[in-house]
Amino acid sequence: MRSFEKRYPLLMVFILITGSVMSLGCVSEPVQKIGEYIAPSSIAYMQNEKVYDVDPLRLTVPVVPAQPPFRYDSRPLAEKTIGSPGYQLASSYYYNTFYEGSEGVVSISVENLGDSTVLAYELGLLDADTDTWYGQDSSTTIIPGEDKKLGYVSVYVPEGAQEMKLKLGLSVLVKTQSGQWYDYERQYFDEFVIDAAQEPQMEDPEHISNPGSIFSLMNSKIDPYDTGVRKMAAVSAKKYPGQYNIYQICSLFDDTKNTIDYISDPRGRDLWSAPGDTLEIGAGDCDDYSILLASLVEAIGGTSRIYLTDTHAFASVYIGNASNTALTVEAIRQYYGDLPVYYTTDEYGSWLILDPTSSVYAGGLPAGTAPVKGGWTFQNTSQVIVIDVAPKDQE
């Protein structure tokens, strides 16, 4: 791997923004405090009595379109005889905790601080200790003054590692004043360091499915027929029109993460907002995100589910049996890049994780969990309550 050489110090400047945004997920009121909504005499029944069974015949599976989600434009021809125009970029990174022996994902954004348009045709991260390059093709144009997300890169964290020393590498074309393009090829930004945690122990918290009052309360909040929900679902899904498909799910996730801000509930009470209210306010906490995403999934014909832990809530979407799951995982990697994709599996099949409060992509880990060999585990969680979303004609 060749190193970055600053050949034109007066024209070409790299600025590395070292302050990375860490995703910590959300910490809400414990699930047990749902009793605030319910008569105390019903709490014991609520915790143990299952009141709903999934009908396998009503489960819907997103199809995988034959066409890839994106097509890169042809790279402009670069002129080798022209003088270099120079450029000025700033980078920023978003990542969750890295764990040894697993993959860590970094979201990469770049701001164009110069006067020339830049086209990034390759991006990746270099492991400075092992000289391993984790890269992928790109086709992202960044005009002057624009701050744009370039994509996601997954790197392997070796067993026993305490930190990862990484360098962002970009292959860029820069547009000259005459409209020609100059190819700087791959250039490296300054090194940054991400701490790595030890691999956690596998935990096996108690799972409770569809207990009475929580099931009824959660399903009463989910509303795929709300006008705002249907509008947002349609806007997201029509980017990948046609039959209900996995790219629509990814688009719903991205739009939810990009348009809804995280805010905590008022002190002393855990509020579960209707999806229309969350859209109107433009903000909510983890349970509000879950209710909204489940409503959006249902609005385009999907089958959704919500998980409640001691301190968190997140949504999921049904993706089918083992063969369907393998196709879906590959499609998600076509959409986001070669990233680890996480899901849960039960007697019905697999359920793709959707947690915008913690992950930067559909299929990323929810808050309060960690990767382990061959899968993932809850952390510091005593109980997981699984709430299936019933079709409205079954309520």
C-alpha cells in the first residue's frame, strides 16, 4: 500500500476531523414500568399469559429484486497532461463499540471545503498495523461546500486486539476550471484509533411472547393506516417500486434514521407515541422508533415484530426461511456494502433487526447487544418480551 504524499502543499490540504460520533443506543424506562398504563391486578397476567400466536400463512417475505439497488455512473476520463487543481476535504466517522474477534462497521462522511468538485470512485479503510485494505467501489460526487455520506466499511477486529489503527483511503477525481478531470488515485487521510472491547460472554435472558396487556397496548399504537405513515412509506418504497421487497425495507430504515431525531421521554414516565405523533414531532425515543418502523413495514405489506428488553425497544421484519434469509442478507450487502447482517431466528424463520437508535444500517445490532462468534448476544438483560404485530383484521 503506498502512503499519502502531499505533493502540492499550497493547493491540496487534508483535514481530519477526529471527533467521531459514538452511537450509544437509548436508555428508556424499564419495561416493567409498563404497569403505569395498566391496572396493577393485571401485571402478573401480563407478564406470563400468551394471548396471540403467529399464523404462518399470514407471514409475508420481501422479495429480492433482480436488479441491483444502485448503478454507478461511468467514471469521467482523466487527463494526465493538465496541472493538478488541488482540493480540500474533511472526514468524519460514526461507529459503535468494536469487539475483538468480530467485524466493526464505520460510517464515513466527507465535506468538500475547497472550490473544486470532487468525485470519489473508491473508498476504504487501511488497517495500519496489518496493512490490510478494506475497500469498495464508489461513485459519489461532492460539490464545494457539500457534506456527504460516502458509505460504510466493515473491518475485522483480530482476537486479542485492544485497538484498531485505521486510515481512510479515497481514490478521487477533481474537476478543473476548464471542466477536465484530474485523477489523484488513492490518497490517505490521517490515522485514527478505535478502542476494541473484549468479546462478551453469551447470555440467555428469559423470552416471553405476546403477554396479554403489553401485546394489546403495543398493537393499539401501531397504525399502518395513518395518513402520515402511509405517505412516508410510499415515498420511501417508491425509490424501489414494485412488489414488496428488501430494498424498500432498507429505504424505510434509512429515511426513518435520517428524519427522526432521538429525544428522551419526560422525566418519570415512559410514553409510547402513535406513529403519526412521532412523525409530526419529528422525534422520539427507542419505543417510538419501534412503533413507527413497525407501522411503516406493515404499511407496505411486511410483517413486523417488536422486542422489549429491560431498558430498550427495537423493531424487526420477517425475512423468511433459511434460503430466503441467505438471499436477503446478500441483497442487504448489495445495498449497503459488505457488512455483517444480524437477525433473530425462531420456529417461523428469521427476523431482520431494525434499530435506528443504535445502528447505521438495516440489519445492524440493536443497542444493548454485542457480536459473538457465530452471532450476537444481549448484554445485561434479564428478560426479552417479543410482541408480534397482528394484522388489523385479527385484533
